[in-house]
Amino acid sequence: MSARFKLGQILSTTAAKQTLANAQIDPRHLIMRHRQGDWGDVCEEDAELNNDAVKYGGRLLSSYLIGDEKLWIITEADRSATTLLMADEY
């Protein structure tokens, strides 16, 4: 599957970096999933909002379970930046 949108600058919080390192998960794998439209553990409604945002513009949110914690990847509506953060940091 190919990339569906631009990511802009990729940023990550310290907590997200640490959580991924502890779980031995390469963040590039999750970023690739996000960019290909695999939104992870979002509800159907949020997945549809993401699909519409890819077509018409808007913020994109993916959610992935890392152990018992949720990691979010958010791409800004203007595609200037994509940030990895823990859900409890939002």
C-alpha cells in the first residue's frame, strides 16, 4: 500500500519515544501504518473522519495499543507536522 498523504516534520514526545523503546517497537513501522491509512485502534466513526480528511483536508489521528497504553499519531490538517504522543499527554 502506498502513502496516502504527506507527514510534514515528524515529532515525538519523550514519553512516546520511551514507550516504544521499552516495547522494542520501531516508530517508523507505526508511522508507515498511519501514512498508509491503517488508523489502528480507532472507532469506525473516527476512521471515516480520517478517510474524509485524507480526501478533503483535516487533521488525522491514529491510535495504537502499546502494551496497555495508547500511543497516538496525529498529522496536522495543513500536513506541516506529524506527532507521536501518548494519549494521556493530549
